[in-house]
Amino acid sequence: MEPTADAREALLEKYRKGLVQVYTGNGKGKTTAAFGQALRAVGQGFRVCVIQFMKGRKYGEFLAAERFIPNLTVRLSGLDSFVMRENPAPLDIELARQGLAIAREAVASGDYEMVILDEINVAVDFKLIPVADVIDLIRNRPPALDMILTGRYAAPEIITLADTVTEMHQIRHHYDAGVKERAGIEY
């Protein structure tokens, strides 16, 4: 007797391998690409959690999730100001580490099929979070959980663990022509 479609789907889900994707590089679009994946996942009925490191402003994607997308949770873990790379404030370090704790909780909860760690590569590069802690999180996630890590300066150890790595390369940016940041484009 052949299994029903529901039984086949349940079996496939049981053995599904979650993917690790990294969006890095100096070009624009890393967070946008991650939110595109989140929207695609939500459209398929998945629950997605995004932790935004080093961001304290409610960007457009945060506001859209809050207003219109119930299966997309966005958590902020940073200030609405730039972090000094060579001399981060103790509060920046504490907020990044709180973000990592939120990420651990989201990963372990079983409540999400996808967890996105937005700008975590920068948080690691700025030494707000130890790379070993991020590697541990990736390696110890539930087998079916998809994980996306964004931000410039992705550590080689993280790139090695990823199933997909995309490097955004800047060719031209409107900032170079003096165009200021705009709602709906940068935030």
C-alpha cells in the first residue's frame, strides 16, 4: 500500500536538512535578500524569526512584519547609531550578546523553521560576539532549521559551514553621487 500524500510530506519533513546561507560583501542588498527569503518562507507557511544585530531603528521590514506578517517575528538588538569598530561601547557589546541569547532561544524553541541573524557577521568582525559562539549555534541547531547570516566581513569559519554563500559586490552606490538615505530604500 502506498503512503498518502500527507504521510509522504511528513516523512520528507522529518528528514529535511536545514540550510545555512550567508549573504556578505560590500554591496547593498544583504538584509533585503534575507527578508526576501523570509517572505518566501512565510508564503509557504513557515514561521520565521529575524534577529537584527547592531540595529535599533524600526526599519521598514520590521514595521511591515509587525503590521502585516504574523508568521514573521523581528527582534532588534542594537542602538540606532553606528558602532565604533575599534572601540565599541560596552552597551553595544551587551546588546549584541543579548541578541545572541535571543537567537539561541529562537533556534532551540522549535517555534521557527527559519532563523535569520541579520548583521551578525559585522557583530563578529567588530568583536561584539565571539565567532566560536556563532559556529556553536550553527552546528547545534535542529537539523531541519534553515539559518541565514548576513553582513559584511563574514568569517572564513562561518563561510566554511555554509551551504550557500553569496557575496554582494558594489559596483556603484547612490551615496557616492551624494544621494542621501531614503525611507523605503535604506530603511
